[in-house]
Amino acid sequence: MSATWLACRSIVSKSSPRVIARQWAPATLSTRKLCGIPFGATLERPLELPDWVSSALLFQSPFVIIASRNNEAIAAIPDGGQIPLDLFSRLPHAIRSIDGTLSGMVDEALKSHGLRRNVTLALPHFQGVALAVAAGSHVAAVPVQFARAVKAQLDLMVFEPPIDVPAPHVNLYWHSRYDQDRAHLWMRSLIVTTVSELGFPI
């Protein structure tokens, strides 16, 4: 999602250089903040919010598996291939966790197969997860958009998950009082157009 904001900011800075962009970490997001911002919107996965919060689907964020190109445990698996399910469940996993929990959507999918993965590292940001994966023997499930953005720089391999994991939806949220606000409509339209140009799945 940071890539989306950066792309939007690049476009906005050319046409409206006085616009100031600020991004909060997901863990700090609250309806109180959304209500108090004179001109605000947020990108986030589906949230349970009051009816005065408007929303629109922006894109889906399917998971892929990243690993270091030097990870000997998956050396025989071609880039873009699929890690066997039994190996996947045994490998050490790094997970992005903003609240310290050691499970997520991948674990729910594994549970339906009677399996669990070996989560040994939890970090609050995907960037930290990717750096840990690149430097060691961990693998990690991350959004496909993020994996594409860091793959070359960190020399990572990207694999398809060995099980079906529901693709999270990323939505745009804003206070409904701005539904017809012309400036807000312009900004939301800019975000939607930018995401469309990035080619994210919908």
C-alpha cells in the first residue's frame, strides 16, 4: 500500500505541490482519526466501521511466498513454482504482525488441511519481513504487489502458495460527509486511477 501512496503522491506533487501527504501505520488507524481529519482517506483491508464511513474497493492483494535465492531448502524449486505443502509447513516462517500474534490467513488455510506452519519470527512491517527473508532461511507469505516491488532489489525468489489462501481486499475509506466534496472526489478519483494504472487485480 505504501507503493500506492507514493505513486499518488508523485502525481499530486506535480499538479498540487502544496498538498501534504501523511501516512499512519495500520495499528494506529481509528475512526476517531478518520473523523478528525479535515481532508482524509485511508487504504486498508476490510474493517468493521460505523455507517458514517464510506468505502470503495481498490484492489485485491493475493499472497505469494518469498524466499532468499540462497535458501538451500528450496534450491530445487524453480522461481515462480510451488513449494510442496509438507515442506512449506516445515520451513521457518517470518510473518508480518502488527500486534504480535503469530497467525493469520495462511494459518487458517493450513488448518483446513490439518497442518500448521513453523512461525519463528514476527515483525510489524512487510519491509522488515522481506529483509529477514533475504538474509536467512525464513520464507514468508506477502502481498504479490509487495513481492514484485522488492524481488530484484533483495534477490528474492517468489513462489505460488501450496494451498488456496483468500485474497484480501484493500479498500479506500473516508468520512461520508466528504462523499460529494469536489476536492475529495478529485483525490479519490486520482487514487483509483493510479491503482488502475499499477495493474493491481480487482
